[in-house]
Amino acid sequence: MSALHERPDVLDRFSVPLYTVSEAARYLDVPDSTLTTWLHGYHHRPQARREVVGAPILTALPRSGTRGPVIPFIGLAEGVVLTAMRRSGVPLQRIRPALEQLDSQFGLAHALASRRLYTDGAEVLFDYAEGADDPGLVRAARELVVVRNGQRVFNEIVAAYLQRLTFDDDGYVRLIRLPAYEVAELVVDPARGFGQPIFARGGARLEDALALFRAGEPLEVVADEYGMPPEQLEDAVRIATRRAA
């Protein structure tokens, strides 16, 4: 879904499915089950208690095949923001009502992947929570939002994740520096590598480097082949192995 016009040499950030659930979960360093809940929402009916329903909060597209990709670039960008909030220790079911209001508050779609979230999101979330009749939502908002220099801004964890996003002239994310990696600098750019993660240094696609390593080539040889520091490839292998375990 997009009324925006992409450059002809760039994959559409909104309408082209690029990542499976397991791939996106690995890039964001969250469990597959967590990402699935963000994509499809949840529906629980605890025994003798009121039904609990949560709407999807991450963009997904129709699946092209049994195991085909469903998440576009813009959905991965939204996932970075949700991961940041999760890392802050705030249960998303608490803050979900406020997140669901962002699109209408900003008057645009995909608010989680917009520059408006970066500039105005903390104020909007806090004000919405304060006006709601839900003490849990208020507490969650106060954990996400702090006052700095007289302004409400996101806490340090969320702010650090938002700095991993680069915005285009249309106000939406155009490049992501993936958060899962401690040493490797991996970016996702719809204009490069068909939207797949690439090493910032050398430009090699992550999956190409991993495939060569899995084929039996020594780590140092693969790193030299693709022009990247060996410690960055080692970090990427560590993440891939951990997620596969």
C-alpha cells in the first residue's frame, strides 16, 4: 500500500515483499513468535476472563507462496521501532493502543516509519496515554518518554534505535542500520542489493557471504573475498548461528 512514487531504480518500500518472518526476526534480533504477533495481532480468551484482542501493528503483504516473503522494507523499519520499545522493557500490549493512534494523530500511514515519529512521536504518545483511562498505559508511556531540556523525548534506548534510521525527502525511512549486530555494520537499502542486508564496508550481501562460509571457506578467506573486516563477518556468523539454534 503506497501512494508514494519511488525512483525507478529503487524497490518500492511499501508494496514489495522482501523478507520472511524468520529473516526479519533475525535482522531485528527478536523471536519469530514476537514478530508474528506484531504482524498478525493476537486474540486470547482466558478462562473466565474478558477476551483480549490486539490488532496488527507491523505492515505485512499477502504471501506469494507457501514460504514466500511477506514483509516490505517499510515493515522492517517499523520493526526497528517496535524492537526499541521492547528493549525498553515496556510490554507492547500496554502501549499498543497509543501506537494504533499514531497514524490518525499524524494524518498519515506507516507512522512508525515516518520522520514525524522521530520529531513528534514522544509528545503524541505521552499525551494520548495521559488522556486515557488506563493506568497501565500511563505507566508504560512514562517509561518510554522522558523530559529533556523542557521537551518530551523518547528514552535513550528508543532514541538510539531511531538514530539507526535514515529518512528520505518524503519523510519515510529509506535506509536501516540493523540493530541485531554488535560489531558488523549491516544496512538495508532498497536501492542496493535488492533490498537485502549488505555490509556497509565492501557492499557484499549478507546472505552471499554467509553462503560462502557455509560452503566451507575459512572465515578469513570469505572476509578477504568480500573486502570486509573479519570481525564483522564473525559477528554476522554468530547471529546467524544463534538464530538457527
